[in-house]
Amino acid sequence: MTTPRQALHVLLVDDHPIVRTGLRTALRLHFPAVLIEEAGCATEAKVILAARRPDLVLLDVNLPGTNGLDLARQILERDRKARILMVAAEADPWTVNEALQRGALGFLAKTNSGDALPEAVRRVLAGSVFLCPDAQRALQRAERVGCGAAEPPGPAVLTQREREVLRHLVHGENTKTIASLMEVSPKTIETHRSHIMRKLGTNSIAALTRYAIRHNLAHL
């Protein structure tokens, strides 16, 4: 556990350099002795984690390739004592619940990050759960309507490749055509399609189409 005399060691994982800059600045403002390492994707994060054990992983939900939710699970499978604070553009009930289910101790919407970040870091380092105001309201709304974890997940649950496959699917293209357009094998597309349907809880193209339109994912 970090003490006031020790430098706080944070691994900051986000694929947007501008976002990393903002979070880095905020961390250094509130924790002047902080040591920050940065990664733009899950692969880079795993390399750092294989060599060192940071006090805190500040992890974006929406990463290219392996998304933040899956990475959080993988980190905790290797190190049950890891402290993970998830960060997302928005807090929807499914994503907040899934982050907590996978072992993250905190959830911070980027709209709340400036004011809430110091408290979030301190709470998670202490082993307590922290939910930013947006995340709290999201779970409260879900509880009132009785949807909870059944709320359709936000688009952050899908990888970039899965989103691309989804866009092609909702435009009526078949597996062979999509595979040719994306320059991969039909088997790879079938795998992506299976993952998309599992994550979104449906095997209906109509439902996938409604989802894509709702989340502005339908445009090729």
C-alpha cells in the first residue's frame, strides 16, 4: 500500500493521447510525487504489467482490440490484489455493473473526472468501491426500472473490429463479402459475429440493427 512518503505508481491505459494528457495533468496536480506509465492498448499495458506492479491501473473501458472490461478481468486473474479504476466516456448501467463484476473497484465517467479523480484514486487504493455521480445515477435508474445487468450494454463492450463487422451486418452483407472487404477469413468474421451476439445478448439482425442505429454505429 502506498504511503504519503512513497511515490504513487499509476499505469494509465487509454488509446487517446489527449485524454491521457488530461488525466496525467490531473493526477500530477493532486499527487505531485506520482509516477505515471502509459499504454495505448491492452498489449502495451500487459508488457508493463509483466515487468512492474503499479499501485493503481487507471483503465479506459473503450480500447482497441481487447477492451478495458476484458483487460480488467485478465489483470485480476494474474494479480488478485490489483487495484483498477475504470474510466469511460459515459456511464451506462450495463457497463458499470460489468466493470464491478469483473473486479474493478471504481468507475469514473470522463465528464466527472476532474472533480472526482482524487477521491476515486484514494478510495480505490484503500480497497473501497468508488462510483462517480454518473455511475451511481445509472445504477439507480436501472434499479428503478428493474433492468439492472439486463440493460443492453454500451458500444464500449465491442472491439473496433466487432463494430466494423456489426456495421457490415446491419447493411445486409454476408459473411463472405464482409471477409473480403476486411481482408480476413470467413471463419474470423463468424467468430466476430458470435462474440457480438453474445455480448449484446441477441441473435437477431433486427435487434442488432436497432442497436447500431441507437448508438450511431450503422454508418459505413
